[in-house]
Amino acid sequence: MSELSIITGKSSYDIARRVSKKMKANLVRSQIRVFADGESKITLSGKISERKSIVVQSIYPPVDTNLIHALSLISKAKETSSEVIAVIPYMGYARQDREFLSGEIVTMKVLGKLFRGAGASKIIVVDIHSKIGLGHFPIKTKNISAIPELVHHIRDLNLKDPLVISPDQGGKERAKEFAKELGSEYIALEKKRDRKTGKVQIKTKNLGEVANRDLILVDDMISTGGSIVKATQFLKKQKCRKVYVACTHALLMNDAEKRIRKAGVAKIISTNTIPGKTSIVDISKIIAKVI
Ligand code: R5P
């Protein structure tokens, strides 16, 4: 029997297939049947290694369904494999890593317990929103950066005097890493989000250094698109040239993509942690390397 099984959930089939090919590992597929009440019945096809299994499953919408699938796959793998590693390319709930308002549940703490309870001894994620979230996991953790892969694609655009911009201070380190890889400068805007309504405002005032330059807005994720829309509208007023967006996880909920384009973004580039129109950067190579 193969030394290593790659078990794929429905949300990350493409990544899992590519990883298993690169690693010449056995791919175990899952079939999902949804009952009338919404419950999932998951059936695996293929042999699970007694030594080590890697479960690959992103937790994007439907978030809770994909989460229970991930936990179920880990639990099943653990019945056979002595070691089970969870690869969660997009980690849903990662933004719920602290109690912002009194009484809020830090869901990342709950997930840590669930992943350990299901049988995972390690979790590997890609560009997690913040490392604080992983700090709640009582198992080994590894965060992989997709920035070199994103930069590779941005380079092909031949930008004029590029400047990397984070839409908020929380993303400053990310922008710094991106700029270093690209060989450019970076800045971080001041963003304020209303914790009750979710509405976003850009607090930065004038920004002379963006005029006549091509800009790359860098973020870990786009959900409603609010952060990118507000940042782009502000930057356009500062007379910049083109605005590009590079992000790892493009959820692009509802009409986010349309609103981002309307705000003046020339191109959105994201990775295949979440499959979609903009997900042109493949991260299977970096996952295979880390495994
Ligand atoms: C927030 O700090 C994150 O890094 C993203 O900027 C944010 O989650 C994006 O969400 P939305 O697209 O809804 O503004």
C-alpha cells in the first residue's frame, strides 16, 4: 500500500489532485450525497495509507458544510492512518481570532479543539488572516505564503513604477513581504471598520506618492469587496495610474467582483485556494513542497 494518501474533500479537489500527482501519492476521492434535510453523507473511494494521510479541504462557503466535511474526512482517515495532517488552503473563521466585542465567541479556539478531536496532528494553511488564530490550535501548525507565486504573476504585467499598498495597517507586514519580493516600495492605508455594521472607511488623507504610479493592492482575502472598493476609490482620487489587486483568497461574495471593477480595478489576481474566475495562481506546488 502507498506510504501516503491524499484525501480530497469536494472544495479542494483540483489542488489535491495536483498535489498527489506531484508527490506520486495515492488520491482518495470523496463522494457527497446530500439528504433532504441538508445532512451530507460522505463516502470515500480508494485505499487509505496506514502510515500517513493528508486531508485537503478549503473552508469557503458553504463554510459550515465544508468544515464538517473536513472534520469527517480527518476522523475517517485517523481510523486507518497513524498520522493525519489537515491541509486547509483557505481557513474559514480565521478572522474570528479574538473577542472584538464583549461576549463574542472566538471560533478559532473552537476549531482548534475540533481539529485535534477529529484526529489531526498538524494543520497547514495558506496566508492565514492572522497568526493569532493558529495560536489557538493545540496541534502543530504551519502557515505557507503564496506571495512569491502572486508576485510572479504581477511581474508579467510590466507595471510602471509599481507601489504595493495594503488597504489597512493589519496587512502592513504582508505588503512589506510582497514589496520585497517584487523589489518595490510599499505603504499601508488607515482603514476603519464598524464592528457592528461591517462598513469600511479609509481614514488616510492625501497621499502624494501614488500619483502617476501603477498600484498593487495586496490583501489576504476579499469577501464583500468593501475594503478593496473603498481603497481603490481613495487611490483613484490621488491620481494614480492603474490599480491591480493581488490576494490569496478571493471569496468575492455576491456582486463583489462587479463593484471592484466599477471602482476602477484593472485586474484581480488570486490563488486557487478558492476556485473562481480570478483564481489563476496555483498553490499546489508550495503545498507539495511543505508536505
Ligand atoms: C481584514 O482585515 C482582511 O484582511 C480583509 O481586508 C477583509 O477581510 C476583506 O473583507 P471585505 O472584502 O469584506 O472588505
